[in-house]
Amino acid sequence: MPDFDTERRIRRPGDALRVVLASLALLAFALLASRGRLSLFETDVFRLFNHLPRAAGLPFRVLMEAGTFAAVVVVTLAALLARRRQLALDLALSGSTAWLLARLGKLIVARARPDILLAEVSVRGTTATGPGFPSGHAAVAAALATVLSPYIGRRSRQLAWGVVWAVAIGRVYVGAHLPLDVLGGVALGWLVGSLLHVVRGAPGHLVSPEQIRQTLQTMGVQVSDLGQARVDARGSSPMWAHQPGGPDLFVKLVSSEQRDADLLFKAYRFLAFRELEDESPFATPKQQVEHEAYLALLAARAGVRVPHLVVAAEVPGGAAVLVEERIPGRGLSSLSAAEMDDSLLRKIWEQVALLHRAHIAHRDLRRGNIVVDQQGQPWLIDFGFSEAAASTHRIGQDVAELLASLSFVVGPERAVRSASAALPPQELEAALPLLQPLALSSVTRSETRHAALRAIAAQVGALTSTPVPAPAPLSRVQPMAVLTLVGLALAIHFLLPQVGELRQTVAAFRGVQWDWLLVASAGAFSTYLAAALALTGAAEHPLALGRTALVQLAGSAMNRVTPKGLGGLSLLERYLERSGLDRPTAVSALGTAMAATSAVHVPLLLLSTALLGIRGVAAVRLPQHWPTLVAIAGSLALLGIALALRSQGARRLLRPVTAALRSLAALARSPARMARLLAGATGQILVNIIALMVCVRAFGAHASFLKVMAVYLGGTAVSAASPTPGGLGAIEAALVAGLSAVGVPAGPAVAAVLAYRLLSFWLPILPGVAALRYLRKEQAV
């Protein structure tokens, strides 16, 4: 009989959940307490307990000692005398930490005591002084009770927490704390104790083999031996059992800790991903094993080869077991590519087809959950994550998971070919957008590379004559959305309060000259016409100038949610292909237009800075936090360069630019095209410079064209490397610092930059979306 440790220290998922809940509770209580005023409800609750009869004084004063630092010393010594050294260390750490953090919290929140905030307070005993939130007595008592909970039974836990709440009420009774103070103390103690269990572990009262044997005997199943099984299992404790006179059994034990892990796992997936269609977390382990038994029976009725179900039962202590007959054979994950012949692969997919025909999704369909018996027949096992009445999306995820898992051993071509022989084309097509790491299990994801997934998708697309779609968006939080929000926050937070010229900025907005802003808006929109003119010169085939300008406008809207202009470039490429250019020629035309813009930008930047240096710039007072602005712009630029170097997609799109620089010479043979190209590239830059200069003028400041040109060209050069869409955050910081450096007062400089970005970045979004819809309706893109 193996030795099962019934009190080994484990890190329980439930403790992590309690840390999260306690943190949220403490934060909420702290925010309420920091308002500086009492609510009517809190006042009434305080008076309810503070005005209890005097007869309650003695019991409360005795129980309140459980929240003192002396109580920490006493319970620690008691644990040492009982030779429970780990418990003694936990008690000492949790109690002293809670006591120290409570004192620190009082300094941070600085909430006064009841006798200062309220009148007619009954103060009993020594008058408490100093801040009151959170209550140190409640924090210490709650921390000790939390640490003790795994070591004691249910009734003892209830008694311990009864003492905690008695300490909390007692502190209100003696007039030392307000209700929020003691609630914050209880939350702090709960947090400290739970965090200690996460860090150091806590006793895990595992079910003993004798309890499992007795439970099975009650269910009419006799077992003579029970041992831990070293198999691939998630969310359970697997065991083998010998049955006298019958087949060996597989016993799956699910405890409350594993139920908590399932809750945390599904909560994380709900917050991180979308369109997951997960089952709701199970309330008890018994419900979990009953669900698995039900799905296994449904699969067996549909003709799927699954282990024979023996029993599902609850074990004393809140755990549950699922018992199945053991399949003599080998796990598919232990077979080599040579052992997985085409016949076996076809049989596996035939079982999957039967499962899906019954509208059952396995939801963990990988090699580790397939067993091949001694006759070479595959069996599907572990229906713990399965669901009935599965959607097409869920069935497609099953197919994607197994395709990726099998491809790791037999390669994409054999995996897809065997699947296509057994599955209907619709299931393979449903798997296409889910062939991505986020849609796979952690085990399969660790085995699979992006190149393999692309190869699988290409094979599926070729066999089903289906274009390979873009991966389905599964993540709720997109990196570009985060970068956009960060850039916007930087632009607002650093350009207004931290520039140190907020009053001047507000004053500049109050005195704005609207006619100049109308001129600036016209200039901002004319940049799309200039960009279209440049593209007509770069393209070999004739392009309609008006429609090309609409495509440029629509592309700008797409660039607001993609970095480095990749969204707009993709749209322009499709437009050029629809206009008669093949893909290499379209990409070359885009590269030529980009190269022309760079060829104009760099000389103008060098010329403007040289001329500005010759003429000189008068000494000015830079914004109060100008180093911060420079650091923001520089950091975002460096981050953008690093991301660009890591991005294969960006490198593929930017690679033709190098070749396009060489094609500029070839354009010399067509003076008309060269003129349109250079006129458009120069026009984009000059119109933006004029728009920024007019915005400066609109807010009552003046700057020469040369100064604004140097600022604009330098600022856009820095922001071009930023990873945020449109250089958001970086360009604002660079332009404000630059305008201030050439003599524009800080207030008008901030106002001018914000107005310019509103006109050139934000305002064209809605017209761009409308243009995109129109172009799609006309099938121009």
C-alpha cells in the first residue's frame, strides 16, 4: 500500500482566490474610509453597537485580547509546545505582519477615531489615539484565524471566526473604531493569512486510500489495492485500483482544491479571452465527476470507444471519485511517428467524427487523452472538460487541437490528410481560424510552433479549397488597444498637468481664433490628396486621383488601431491589386511612395536644422518637465524600433522599401510620374507643416515657417519609431518640446499641438470609416 501523506503542505488554488477577494475588499473599504466623511448607514451601525448595554463590556474586553500582539506570542508558544513548528512559524509571521501592516495602513489612510468624527460617542476603557483605519485588533485576529483554518475542523473554524467578529464588534463597542475600520482590519488579516498560505503552502487534507476503498465498497465495488497513477492528468488525482476477479480500474479523485483551481482557471479565461463558451464552474467535486460520467455515457451511446463507467460517488470530506475500467494499452503520446500509421490515424479521426456527430465536444482532444489498446484500436478518455450540444466553434476547436497535437509527431500533411478522410469539410473549415496558440491547450501550445500552425492551415485550405482566414480574435485585451490607451494617457497626462503651464494652456484655448483652425483643418485633409498624388506617380497603371484619395483616408482610419501604418498599407495593397497590379508590383509601388517620402523628409530635416542653426534661436524657458517629454518620446521610439526588429510581418512589408529606393532611378525615364511622385511626397510634408504653423497662430503665438518645419520634421522622425498607432504620445511630447525650444510659449504650444493632432489624427477617423464602407461597397478594396 503506498504511503499517502494526509497533512503535506500544498499551495491551494482556493488561497489564491481568497487573496484576490481580500485585496478587492480591502481596497474598497480603504477607498470608502478615505473620503473623510461618514455615511448615514455607517453612523447608524456604529451607534447600534456602541450603545449596547454595559453588561456586554466584560465579554468583549476579554475577547478583544485575541487581537493584540500578545495573542500572537501566546498562540505561537502554544503551537511550539504542541510540536507544530510549521504552524508556529505561520502564526508568528501572519500575526506580526498583520499588526505592522495595520499600523502602516493607518498612516496612509489617516482616518480619525469615532470620538473626533462623531458626537455622543461612548468611549469605554483607555481612549484610543491616532488614525483608526484599519483596526489592528481585527487584522491580527483575522490573520491568526486564517492561518489556523486548515489545521482545524469545521466547527473549530466557525468558532475561530466567531472570535474574529467578536473582536471587531468589541472595538466598535468600546468606541475605538468605526465599522469600516474593523471591516478593513478583517480584510487585511484575511489577505495576510491567505497570502502566507500561497507563499508557504498549507496543510492539504488528502483523502486516504482507506476512505476511497470504503466508499467504493459501499457502491458495490471491491478493490484490493490502490496506487497513484503516473499519467497525464489535469485537475484531478489519478489512481489505479485492482479488482479481485475483475478488470483493473482507473480511479479519478477530484478534491475541493481542484474544484477551486477549475474556478480560477475559468475566471481567468473569461477575463482574458472571448468566445470561449466555457461551462460554468462546478459548485462541488461531486457535480464535476457526475458531469464527466454523463458525457462519457453520451459518447458511448453515440458509438465512441470510451472506457466503461463503473461508478461516480462522493467521498467523505467533500471530494468525489469517478471509477472506470482500465484500458490495457499505451497512450498515444508515447507512440512514435512510425507507430502511428495511416490506419491508426484514420481510426482516431473516425472516433472524433462519431463524437462530433452526437454534438459532443471533447475540449481537451490531444494525444495525451487517447489510448491505443492491444488490438490497435484508439479509445478517447478524460471527458472532464467536455460539453454536450456543442457549437460549431467548439467542434472546430476540437479539430484544431488534435490537428496540432498529431502534427507534432506525424507532420501537418499526414495529420490533415487523415482528418479529411474522416471528417466533413465543414469541421475542417471551422478549425481554420482557430489554428493559433491562444486556441490550443497549454500542452499542445508548448509543442507547436507558429510555422507548424501555418503549415496545417495551408494544408486544410488546399484540401477544402478554402482561403485561409486570419486567426480569430480571441484575446479580450489587444496589445495595440493597450498601447493606444497608454499613448493617449501620456499625451493628456504629461502635456497638460506636468508641463507646468496648465493655466496658460487654458487661457490659450479661451482665446482661440477659429478661422485659423478652419484653415488648418482644410490643410490636414488635403494631405490625403497629396498622398494620393504620390501613389499615382509610383504605380505603373493609371489610378483615379479622387478614389485613391478616398483609399488614403480609409487607410488612415485603419492605422489608428495598427502600429507602423500596417493596416493602411494592407488596404492600399488590396486597392492596387483590384486596380490591375499584381502583388509584387503593388508592394513595389507602395515601397516607392514610402521611399520618396523619406527621400524628401531627410533632406528637408537636414536643411531646416542647418538654416536654423545659422540664424540662431533665442534663449527660451523650456517647459518645467521638458526632460520628461524628451524621455517619453525617446522611450517610445526605442520601444518601437525593438518591436519592429522582432516583427516578421513588419520586416516583410518594409523589405520592399530597400528595393524601391533603387526603383526611384528607373522613374527618371518617366518625368510625368516622377513629378507626381515627388510633388505628392513634398506636398504631404509641407501641408502638415503649414497646418501646425496655422494652429500655433490660432492660439495667439507666432513661429516662422523654418522653425515649425524643423520642429515638425524632427518630431515626426522620432515618433515614427513609436509602437503606438500614429505615434500617439511620442509625437505630442516631441512637438511640444520642439515648439517651446524655438520660442513658442508653453501654453499656446500645448494647445496648438493638441489642436493639430485633433485635426490630423482624430477628426479623420469617422470620414475614414465612411470611406472604407463606400470603397468596400464599390468593391474597390
